[in-house]
Amino acid sequence: SPWKVAAIKIQEILTPSFLRHDASEDERPSQSATRQAGSSRISTDWLDGLRGVASFFVFLFHHTMYGHPGLFWAYGGPGENKRLFIQLPFVRLIVHGRAMVAIFFVISGYALSFSPLKFIHKQDHGTLLKRLSSSVFRRGMRLAIPSLTSLFLHYLAHLANISPKRHKGATFRSDTRALFHDIDRIVNPFTLVTSNGGFHFNGHLWTIPIEFRGSMILFITILGLARCRAWVRMVTVCVIVVYFMAKEQWNMALFLAGIVVAESNLLLLSEPTNTGQTDTTWIDDLDLEKALAKMPWSRKISEKVRKAGVIFILILGLYILSYPNKGADATPGWMWMASWFKDNPGYGVNVWLSIGATTVVSAISYLKGCQAVLETRPIRYLGKISFALYLVHGLGNQLIGKPLIDFFWKNFTGTDPGFWKEAAWLFSIVLYIPILIWLADIFWRLVDAPSVTFAKMVEGK
């Protein structure tokens, strides 16, 4: 009967993907296996895992902001709320939203440029042109369809008055005008967004026009430098990165920094193919592995020492990535870094976080142990739903997360600072996280994944 069919369909929608066995997915080879069997031993699966971790930490940041006014401040600074455990370097990364956004942009730059760069190294410019054309055509839809869906859900919640209104006295007409304003900000690649403001509804969407703009700049950069020698391309991209940073366009700089990290991986980690096609770009232009092998001092450096050096770079990058949003100029450990940007401390935050994010992603790209952790099944699942999690957690926090915290604080522990307040917060978030993951899973299956299929279908017409 129609009712039975509808009930089965609803059950399928509500059942999380990790509880449904998909045999075809088990038979499908991973990207790692595919690349290891080919000419390159570089795996990029870890990028999805890192994106998933970053997205989850962004959610924790937005959720932890509620009831924790000292979250932005450095540990050890003057004044109240400056001795919180969560403010310590490294620890604060789990709730350092701005740092995770910087990670997002480097990952996007790496992921979007890796495949085109491989074709450049193979001197397969025909396939490169097809790939870039496809990427440019589909990128807008890939970003816009899920983002606009999330925006519309916030709009409906706003109209229904179940979400906090941003403007008192708002009417249907003013809300709808604001909706079209937000839509324009999402779909316009020429929108210059430098901060997390400007959206009337889902403020977390501020990164989407940056992703769109950064993607287009990245594609143009790769196309323009496709026929250059490898060292010329890398030097040119580095110069553009510095230029963007000087212009305070740190987000665009991070996209292009992703190109540099991806290119360096291809230069240092790729293996020549056994076919007639050879990676002449890196063999002839910049064979760093062979160059190092010819240096006497290089032979004395063991693999363990090199690995220890990369681990040190990773730790240093994580420390820099822990740079606080506020109070660095009066906090031991950060004062020297803050002194470089006394006249513009906000810009200083972006510079140091950009350096930290690029350093961390670059170091992980050379550490198989870190990659293995990021390629475990739970982390890969987070990566799969990362975009959906980013888009739904704002409304989820408003409608479920914060009311749940308020319930425990009001009825059990109160809001006075101390152990019981934090225990109630922790208990509420333990209850809330499975619900949010479930909602993100539904959004991923109903909106995010179909948007990829839709973009491919439109391109093929």
C-alpha cells in the first residue's frame, strides 16, 4: 500500500548511513589503493579525515562559546576567565574555530589542485583542460546547493519564530529581502568577504563565498602556470601567496598555499611510471630526492631523524595554530608573536593562524602515521559528512544544543562557575552530539551527496 511504501521510505531516510550495509561501497577500492597501484604512492584520503576533524571542532567551538566568555582569550593573561584549561596551547585547538577555518582553506587548495597538478606533471594538457573546465562548471553548484538549502531552513525557522530573530520588528517582506541578500552573497564569486559578518540568517555561511572565490582564483592560477617549469610555478605561487597576505586576503593566500603543499608532495613523493610517459616536469626541473642523495651530508641523515624533524615541524605548527584570538599581547609565550602586529592585532591573528595551518597540513602530508589515523573508519565518516555537519550545526545548536544546556543548568546545577556547571554542560553535549551527527547524516544523504550527482548530470547534458 502507499502508506507502507511511505513508511519504508521514511525509515530509510531516518536510518543513519553507518547502520546500513552497502556492499557496493565495500567492493569499491579506496583512493589510497588506487593511487598505490598506479604511478604515485601519494594518498589523499587523509584530507577528508582532516576536514572532518576540523568541521567537528568548529561545531565544538560554536557550541562551547555558549556560557564560556573566556574562550577567545589566551591562557595566563590579565583579568577574569584567563586561567581555563581549554585556553592552553594545543588544548584550545579543539575549540579554536578560526584555526579550523584556516585548515579548511588549505585543504581545499590542496584537494582542488592535486589532480590538475598530476596532469601537468605528466604533460597531459588535454586532460588537464577538461578537468579544469569540469571543476569550474561544477564548483558553484557543489557549494551553492547545500548552502542554499541550509540557508532556507534557517529562513523558515526564522519565519516560524522558533529561531532567535536577529532583527526586532522583522516582517515577512524584510525577511525575504534579507534571504535574497544572503543568496547573492553565496552565489557571487566576486563577493569580497573578509570577516564572518554580513549574513542575516546562517552566519556560518560566511566561508562559502570565500570557498567559491578561492576556488576560481586557484583554477585560474593553475591554468595560467600550467606550461611553466615546476620551480617557476612554485616560486610564482609563493609570491602570489605573500602578495595576498600583504593585502590582508589571508583566505585567498591559504588556497594558493594548498597548491604549494600539493606540488611539493608531487615533487618529493611521486614515483616515475613504468609506461612511456614519465613525469618529466619534476624529473628534469626539480628532482629534489636525487639532488639530496648526491649530497654527502644527506646520506648521513637517517629516516628516523628526518621523520623526527617533520614531527617537530608538526608540533611547531600546532603551537602556532593555537595562537589566541585575543590577549596574545599580554600573555607569556605569545607576546613576541603579537609584537609583530601591534598596530593591527586582528590581522596578526590571521597571519599566524595561516602560517600554522599551512605548516600543519604540510607536515601531515609527509607523516604516514598521522595519515593512518585520519584514514580510520570513524574519521573518514566524519570527513564524509563534514560539509553537512558544518551546515546544520548552527540551527541544531539553536534548537537543540543550547536548550538542552539551559535545561540542565536551570533544573539541576545552576550557572555559577564551577565543577557542576561544567559537568552539566559536558553531559548535555554527550547527549546532543549523536543527535547532531544523525541530522548531518540525513542532510548529507538528502542534499549534499545528491548535489554532486546533480552537478555531474547537468555537466553531461
